[in-house]
Amino acid sequence: MKARTLERNTFAILFYVRNDKINKNGEVPVYMRITIYKAKVEYATGERITPHIWNQGKIKGHSASDCIASPNEYDNFLG
């Protein structure tokens, strides 16, 4: 009897900013990366944020005056 190797299902969503694409207002775009079984797809979310208030650990802006949405609010974006 052969031993079976079980594959682990992998799925991840990551939000990040592109500091190399700063506009004249000093804002950078927020991107979303979806990874499924090592295949990656990246999308621009259409949101922009000033880089110094982006908190990668919490995946959102940390200023009350900033208008970046939380990851849960991107459900509508994904359809």
C-alpha cells in the first residue's frame, strides 16, 4: 500500500502599497495580491494612501482622516 501525500490547500490575500508609483499628491496605490497554490494574481484596488500612514501589519491606514478601507470592505470589490 502506497502512502498518500496530502496537499495543503493554500489561499492568501495580501494588501500592500506600491511606493514606486507615487503621484503628485504624494499618494501611492494600494494593491491586492491573491495567492492560490503558489499562483499569484495582483490587482490595483483603485484606492490611494499616503505612504507614511500605511500600516502593513494591520493592512490599513492608521490615521482617522485617511479613507482607506479595511480588508473586509473589499468583499464587494471581489464580487
